[in-house]
Amino acid sequence: MPEGHTIHRLAARHRELFAGHKVELSSPQGRFAEGAALLSGTLLCATEAYGKHLFHHYSGGLSVHVHLGLYGTVTEGAGTPPVPVGQVRMRVVGGGHWLDLRGPTDCSVLTPPEVGALRGRLGADPLRDDASPAAAVARIVRSPTPMAALLLDQSIIAGVGLVYASEVLFRAGIAPTRPGRSVSADQVWSMWADLRALMAEGVAVGRIDTVHSKHLPEAMGRAPRVDRHGGEVYVYRRTGQPCLICGTPVARAGLAGRNSYWCPTCQSSSLSPTQSSAQKGSA
Ligand SMILES: [Zn+2]
């Protein structure tokens, strides 16, 4: 599933292509015909990403909400749009460009209160300047839930998927199985800062790279990673391969219905003695 950086890239691209233009909306496949008819011919004034949710805001106050889910894709081009191929849920044409949306989990027209309600269910998005992560940090450090599941919970932090969750936990030296309440607030704030930086880079380059420069293939004299997800990472989908830092085979386990990847040596699965006593003292 695309992570938040992909949705923020789409929002920026769609703003560039369509914002400020009256657009023709259609649904060649038919499932979005009513929504398309409602908004076609009106001004697309802004676009926005919030976590894994994409919004096209229209001048009358209504918005199109898109969630790509596992299978959603967006294609685009300039000039006259091609004859629709496959299940095109929504086609947007305007300003000399077109885009086709296929296979989303959701594509629907929302009123401002509905957009507000949806945002209200989402946690802090590391890619948004208006994010306020204090509530997320507070929730994580009180929770008995494993860290990997907490980071993937969109109501706590919005936009983080399995790659960023696995990688930021590796970089923090925290095993994905550790309960949130065994992690200090300082550690969670550091992970938040790390997510912000990593995801901003993901938006810039369109790929998830999480390794420090000294662990890049050229620095280590190793072959680059080959994976359809691209990017250089420490643990994600590297099961059984040696940890780039210590050589321990990367472990994988099912956690909260998702795969979790980690280095059993570099990522501590328990409290350090000092942390443990400090937390007992404050409890
Ligand atoms: Zn390691």
C-alpha cells in the first residue's frame, strides 16, 4: 500500500496540473458517475494530502476524497485523453491535462463537515506543517500495544505504513514487539523527528530510503537492494539477510496482522535497566 509520501506527491502533482482550472469529471467505469456529474465543470481550487488520504477541493465547497488502498493507481498525461482502458473510476480533464484513477478503496464526494470528521479520525501526519504530535506521543507511551502496531495505527500517526514503521524502529533501536509504554516520551519524539525527515525525503525523491550514508551500497561495497519497492532500507523485506550494521539475520514475524521486520541484535526487545527504574519511579 502506498505510504504517506506517495499521497503527498500526488497532491502536489495534481495541484500543479489542475488547481485553478475548471475541470471535466467523468467516471468511464460508472461507479463514480453521480459524484462526477455533481462537480464536472466546476473549479478545482486546491488539493491536499492527509496521511494516506487525498483530497481535491472544489470551489463550491465540496471535495473528492480518494483512498488508494492496496490496488489504487493514478495515471496522467497531457493533451487529449486516451480512450479509457480498464476500470477508470474517475477521470479529470482540464488545463491541458488529464488523469485517470483506477481501483481505489474510496473515491467519493464529501461535504466540509464530512472532510472534517474524516480528518478528526486521523492522527498527526509527519508530512504536514500543521501536525501536532503531542497527543500521539502521549497515547503511545501509555499503551500496552506493540510499537509496530501503534506506528501503523492511522488514528495515532497518519501516513506511516509498514516500510517507514519498520525502518524508524530499526533506526531507534527498538524492537517492533515492544509495548508503547516501555518506550520513553523522548524516544517517541525522536522517532517523530526521524519520520518527518525520512518522509520529507521520500516526497522529494519518490522512493523510501532509510539508510545512513555510511550504509549505502557504495560506502559498504555491497550490491544495491533489488526489490519492487525500491530504495535502500535496513530491515523491510530483508528477512534472513544480514543486518547492515551487525550481520545478524533480519527477523520477520506477524504482528497485528502485518509482517514485522527487525534485527534481534540492534533492536532491544526489553527495557534497559535505567529506563525501567525511571519508568517505575514515575508510575
Ligand atoms: Zn543488527
